[in-house]
Amino acid sequence: MSAITRHLPDGRLSRGVVHGNLVYVAGTTADQRARPIKDQTAEVLAKIDAVLAACGSDKSRILTATVYVADMRLKPGMDEAWLAWVDKANPPARATVETRLGTPDTLVEIMCIAAKS
């Protein structure tokens, strides 16, 4: 049976979980929630980079991502930050879903699954 390794636990969740050759990144939100969605997305993506690195992976190894946005009308701003960040040679499968997020000022949350490097 494969071991399960939990990275960056905070008592309620682990930011990353490794099982076998897969890295599961928890839903990630911005700390600077007074910023517009493009800036929140860039912050979230930087945090995802850090979790992936801690788990032995990187954005070129992301298999799938789910992006939750508070308002689909804000999606172009999220897409702008995403396109500036994503590995263009290795884009993952991605879905974007409109939903109510944890706080009224949280505009975007992203979770993903990646292969280990």
C-alpha cells in the first residue's frame, strides 16, 4: 500500500497531500482579499507553486485544476492571471465554476492535482 504524506498541515487541512505519484493541492485562496480577482489569482497561483515545490512537483506537472470564482463576470481577470502563469507547453485540464466562497471578499479559490516530478 502506498504511503500518504501530508505537507503544510494547519490542524484543519493539509495544503498538499502526496499519495503514490500524485499531489493533491487543497483549495487555495488569497490572503490579500481586498485586491481585484486578477491580483487574488496571482497570489493564489504563487501559493500553489510553493505547495507543489514542497511536495516535489511544479506547475508543469499539474493534471487538472478546478477554479472557483465568486462571480463569473470576473472570470476574464482570473484568466489573465492564469494565462500569465500557466506552463503553456503543459496546460492542465481545467474547469471554472461560479459559487459562493468562504467570505464575501474571496473572489477566487483554486485546487489542483499534479504528478510528482
